[in-house]
Amino acid sequence: MKVTITWIFTAIAITSQACVKAASCRSLREEPKTLDDCFNEFKNPIAALDLDTFRENVKGCAWTGHLNTDTDSIAGAIGAADLFDGIAARSSEMNDESKWVLEQYNLTAPEYIGDFPDKSVCLVDVNQITQLPQDLDTNRIVGIVDHHALQSSTVVIDTPVRIDIRPVGSASTIVATYYGSANKPMSEVIAGVLMSAILSDTLNLNSPTTTELDKMMLTCLAKQSKTSDLDSYADAMFKAKANGFNNLDDDEVVRADTKEFDLCGNNVVWATVETTDPASMMARKEALAEAMKKLKIEKDAKYVFLSIVDIVNLNTDLILIGEDERELAIEAFKAQVNADEELVMNIGNLVSRKKDFIPTVQNAICGDEE
């Protein structure tokens, strides 16, 4: 056990040192460099040996992300499967943003994870059992690459597995660093989908979850994928996502990007819509609230929230469907519902479910229980 713990901390130290050394790579938009220039920071004997061990453990496995799959889950699975000679899979249908990304690189959608019942499984962008298909046997899991918190519904596995969870803005950022350690060439296509995932999960580097490593990897991947205008690319990608939401019915909207959390014994369902067109969603708030009420019954949830995130102006409105949600939101976010109605609460520039919404609500629910 001592050797294993030392090994883990050595790997973390190397990664942290690389982030500091890579300061020059953060300005790649102004000073283009090659992919190798950035990945040189990750080319060292210890990291390479560690990754070789990882490769042996996960070779040939099917990589999949969370339910209500997003671009990070899809891209991370594609990138990891390419690097580790595995199979890219998905846990549910893709959203319009992810479809748009794959279209840009002439890629077909990964198959459903249930189509590979005899394969070992590696998780990317997820570690919670509540966010995985119910028919997925967790004892098939041999690896996890993620950037989310370990909470009460973390998967339970009978045997030790390789887990790499880091506080970065995108799981695809982690996958990208592996290419440097492995010293394996990365194609323009793989660079493009990983780049897209980082843009998506960090809201084009505007999310509070964004780290210097995300910035470094994004600019390196943009160079490799020959993407000259990241802002224009991100705008087009976000518009595809917004158009997708606008084309969904109310029940589909509240289920499109939904995650469940067990917070001190309380089932909390949090749906979010990240959009360039929040007005279209807010015009449907009464109908969306009715769909949320149905979801609350279906999930047997204590609380259900829907956040409408304006990813252009970085501002969020919550739709609150009952007194329980209103009281919790007022306590958690120290805000009030809009003066002319009880259905909407504006919580300002909080935009991240992972870093802003869930930790704040968890603190309000659990208090000193944690």
C-alpha cells in the first residue's frame, strides 16, 4: 500500500509541475507552438511507466460516460479508446451539440454501452452509480477517468481499479495529457473532438471550473486540429446546442441534461440548460415547471431544480417548482425569487452545476452532517 500511495502522489506532483512549467503554452493563441512542444512537459520516464501500467489494465475495454451524455463524455471516450486500443461507447443518446461536433470531423456516433456486454468497462467523465445505465454491472469497471467530486453514490467495485480524478474543467483535458505521456501521435480528428469537449465543459474557458491545464491543452489541441478561431468555433457549437434544446418538448428539456445526487439522504435532481438563447427557455417556464413536477414524482426526489444558464452573458435563472425548492434555494444562494413571481430566482453569475450549484446546495442541506 505504501508503494501505491507514493506512486500516486509522485504522479500528481509531476502533473502539477507540468502545469507550472507550461505557462508559455497558455498563450498559444498568440504564440503558436506544435503539439510536441506542449506535450514535452508530460514526457518523462515515471509518467510513461505509469501510463504503460494503465494501458495494460484497460486495453480493449469499452469507454463510456454518464447518462444524458454530453460532449465531454463522448469525446473523452473517443480519445481514450483511440489511445488505449479500446472501444468508444455511450450511455445514452447524444445531444445536438455532440452530434454537431462529430459531424465536423466525419465521425459516427459511438455504439451504446449495452451492446458490449462481454467487454470490460472504463468510465470517463463520471463516477456516480446514479448517472450510469441501470444494467451496467459495476464489477466490469476496470478504470475511471473523471473530474467530478466523489459523493455518496460513487460506484462500488469489488476489486482495485485505476482511478484518475483531477480538479480540472474537462475529463478530456486529462485524456489529452495521456497522449503526451504515451508519446503517441494524435490525429487532427482526435485533437478536434477533445478540443471541442474542453470548450464545451469550460464554456469556452469562462466556467469557474477552468484551470491552467485546461487552457494549455485547449490551445495545444486547437493547433493540432488546425482550428484558427476558437471563439467562432465555440459560438457555432453552442448555437447547435441551443437549437437542439429549442426543438425539444418540455419533458425532453428537463431530462436532456439531468443528474441525480444523494445529498445527506436527500435525492436531489438537477437539470440544466446551457444556451445562447435563454429567452426561449424562459418563455416556456410554466410548462417546464409542470414537466419538472412530473420528473420529481418519477424520480421520487426531495428537490428538483432547473437552471437556465446564459452562456453568453454568464448568468443563471433557476426555475423553482415548490416551497421546498424555494426555501432551499433562498438559504443556499442567499437570493430571493423574482418580485413578480415565485417561479424564478436569478442567482447571478453562477453557471457551473459541478462547482457552483451542487456544492452550495449540499452545504445548505447537510450543514454539519458532512
